[in-house]
Amino acid sequence: MKNFIKELAIKKELKRFKKFKENYIFEQKDIACKDGSLFCDGICIKENEDADWIGETETFVNVGYKIHGSLPKVLSNLFPYSFYFKGYKYASAEGFFQALKFKDKKCQKLIFKMSGLDSNNIKCAQDYDWKEKYTVYFLGRQYDRMSVAYDNLIDELYVALLQNPLYVNALKKVGDKYILHAIGETEKTETVFTRYEFEKELNCLKDYCLKYK
């Protein structure tokens, strides 16, 4: 009964979020390289290859689990937010993304329970290469990485994560700043969630929470 109520709440929230996202205007911030340094909004966010990333400025929060600062860490998919999704309890959003790289449902269910770092590390044990046909799996269903169906699944995942009030509070704490993910991969063929996809999703979620939560 408890899980049924959770499913209804997620379904209701998803409908409202999808409507909000349809009208959401997103403009990704550029990252420029000059003399070996990386810049965003004219601010140097990484001086060289060996330097630390800048985690937060007056205009953006640069998300990464190992990036200095509080908000960069707690907005990372690796942060241990517990939430319910599609019949299972997850220890982090990262567990979902890493489980997609396994065909075996038993393996997936074990990964759902893992912390962000552990689920990220376990990808070395995946039972097939999703990049061969750009196909991922979720609880027995096959998804084309490039499809709308996959995008819809991601929306549903993050709406489920919104059921955790600590995650909602972290998003709202960003305020009017932009959520950046400078360390993210840029090509869909290289990752199950690109920098663009991450930034669009989290900035949309943040503005949605500021309005409705």
C-alpha cells in the first residue's frame, strides 16, 4: 500500500513536471579554453589540467562529487539520496545510471542498493558493452540511448528523486544561479547522461522546485 501511494505521487508530480519542462527555455553556458585554462562566464574554473575545479561563483554552481564546496557535492548523482523508483529503493541516482549498463536484472537490483561511488566503480564488471549498439537496459526492457523513450525514463527518475525533501532543498538552495557540470562528457555515444542533458535536467528541476515545492 505504501509503495502504491508513492507511485501515485510520482505519477502526479511527473505530469506537472513534464508540462513545466515543455515550456522551459534552457540556454547552456559555454566553457571556453584559453592558454590551457577553462573559463565560464569569464571566470577561470580550472587553471590547468592538474588544478582543482572551481565549485561555486556568484553566477553558477559547478557540480561534481569531488569538487570543493557543499552544493557541488550534494547535487551530484553520486550523493547518497535514498529514494523509491519503479518498485525499488535506490541509494543514489548514480546507481540507476550505472545499472543501465548491465543486462542482468539481478545485477541491476544489486547496483540500485549501492552508494554512488560503489555503483560508479562497479561499471568495470558490466556484462556487455552498451556502446556497441547504444542500447541500455532497465528491468528487462531495452532502451535506445538516443530515443525519446529513454529521455522520458530519465524525467521519471528525477521526479522520483524529488520525493526526497533533502534533494529538493539542495536544488532550491542554488537560487537563481546556473547549475553547471563542467566535468560531464559531451557526446551521447560516450555516456548515458551528457553534460548538456544533466545541466538542462537539473536547471529545469531547480526552477520547477522554486515554483512548486
